[in-house]
Amino acid sequence: AISAVARVVEMGIEPYLVSGALIGVEAQRLVRKLCPHCKQKITLTPMQLDRIIHLIPDDFAFYAPVGCGKCSQTGYLGREMISEVLPISDKISSLIAKNATKEELTNAALAEGFKDFFTDGIRRAAMGITSIEEVYRVAKS
């Protein structure tokens, strides 16, 4: 969502026009859903867990794809959306109008509680919907 705002300004549209026109920006991506028939519960390594512990709910379980006849041996069946929503607050609008950098916009958004693709994906992985590898593949560039 923040990248989309930055790209619009980079296209040559005056920042004050962008800031006045936006009320929010949503971005979404699809991750593969784990097959409910064959997914297998896993334990993350301490190193893996340390990097994401602040993002996961208290009651969590991670799963890995296995593969069975119902999912054509892929371990995945269907898709799930992960998203990020950036409401354009007065502070964010002001930063856009001042042609702030992507880093400045990101810092302001995070201070206001913005949750990015990765955060949403990790939450879904912790609920057993998708795998941690799938979240890293789709949401961590």
C-alpha cells in the first residue's frame, strides 16, 4: 500500500493532488492454502521463531505441506488473500503532500498501527491456513 502511494507520486502526479484524493489504500496478494487433509504440524526452530514472535498470536500452531491424493501431492488446496490496508490519516496525507520518502511514510504508518503483508501472512500461518514458507515466498521481497 505504501509502495503504491510512492509509485503514484513517482509517475509525476503532484503530491498535493494525491494526498487530497486518497482516503485509503489497500493491497492484496494470494497465498496457497494448506491442504486440510494432509497438512502436518511442525515446530519452528528457535531462530525462525525469534524473528516473528512479536507477530504471532498467543495460541498458534504452524503447519507444513505434505501432499496427498486430494491436493495432487502438492500439499496445497486453494488460495487465501493476505492484505495490507493504509488508511490515509491527516499525518499521512500531510507527508504525501510534502513529497515524503517511502521510509518516512512507512515509519508514520507503522506508528499508527499499519500491518503489512508479512504481518498478515504470519498471522494466517500461525492459524494453520498457510505455511511459513509460503508467506516468505509471497510477502518478503
